[in-house]
Amino acid sequence: MKRASAFVLIFSFLFLLFASGCNQSVDDMLDGYNGGFSPVYTVLEQDEKEEEIPLSPGDDGFDPEKMLREVYSIQADSTLILAGPPNNVYSYDWMVYGPISVSLDDNITNGEDNIVNVRPFKGTLNDQTFVIYVPQSGLEVNNTYKVTLRIVTQGGVFYKDSCSVVIYPHAKYN
């Protein structure tokens, strides 16, 4: 009898402890955890501020050669996401060429002769965003590809920019 009452007492205590610990929702627990961190702010000096690049055709100072960076390096198990200008664009056209090779004197060969039939992860090759998941894209590891974005503005003006995409193997740690 003493054993049964001790078991009931311990079970009741554990039940009350468990029930009182579960009175918060997941959001409350996350807010409590995140509340332990204080935000960090960085103040940039005037000469350290980044230059704002006009994003869309028609903006003052828009430079079509700055729509894409020059080189993107991604791992073989990654996703590449590029975006064209958001405003004043009638159509987008993304093309992938390669693999290309670059010689020591920066001469690009095998570039625009070989169109790669790439499979976008999301959307099409005519969307504002270019999204590919490398393992499912048809692109091969240890190669460099040329990605070209051609846009037509609302006024019928054509712009073109291109970049190199380097795909390297996933790092292995011993």
C-alpha cells in the first residue's frame, strides 16, 4: 500500500511538473529564447557607405553592365538565385552557355557556341528570377558557365549583361 501511494504521489508530482511546463505555445518559447539576445547595430562612417546602384531601366544612372556581378561561385549542392531589374521591364531572357574555359590571358573560349539546356528549379528562363538547384540543373561540377540576362524595357530598349558561374565540389572535411 505504501508503495502504491508513493507511486501515485510521484506520478502526480511529475504530471503537475509536466503540465505546468507545457503552458507556452511554440511562439512564446521562441520569443523567450530570442529575447535573450540583444540586437547589434553597426554605424557606418560616410566614406564606408555602399554606393546605391540604380536597379531598373529608366532610373538615373542605370548601368546595364551592373545588373549581374562578374562571377558567382557556388558549391555543387547549392542553389543559385539571380534576379533581373524589378521595374520597367517587359521581358526577361536567361541563357546559359558552356562549359567555358578561361586561358591565362583571360581569353574566354567555348562560350557562346554551346547553349546548355538548363532546368530551372523554380519558374522558367523568362522570369525575373533565375533559380537553379545545381544537382538537378544539368550543370556539371568543376566547370564554369556563362549566364546571360537579356531584358527588353517597356519602351522596347534591349539591355544585356552576363556573368560567370563557377561550380565547385562540396568541401570534404577529414
